[in-house]
Amino acid sequence: MDTITIQILNPKAKKLLKDLAELKLIAINDAPQNSFAEVLKKLRSKSKSTPSLEEITKEVELVRTKRYAK
């Protein structure tokens, strides 16, 4: 069995796909609405700039210090 992802450009194509599914020639599975990639894309679009490697490292070290200080 092969799995492919398609983009439907014409509504008539969607009807054809539904007809094929009714004939049990194909199966149609809807993609999840809130995939990780979409959430990540949304978060990144709200940011004005990407943090540098140094900023990320500094934040990680700060969190580790707090966590292991207990």
C-alpha cells in the first residue's frame, strides 16, 4: 500500500476522490488540524527574530541551574 499527500485544486477532483473511496479503491484520511509543524510555524510567525545559539544556550543553562539547585 502506498500513501501520498495531494492538494486538491479543483472541487471536481474532490468528488472524484470521494467516488473512488465509495468504490473502496482508495481510503481518504483527513490530516490532523493542529500538527506540530503548524503550531511551530504559527509560533515562529509571531516572533520578530530567531534567537541566536548563544541565547538558546544561556536559557538552557539557566533552566538546568534552577532544576538541579533543588
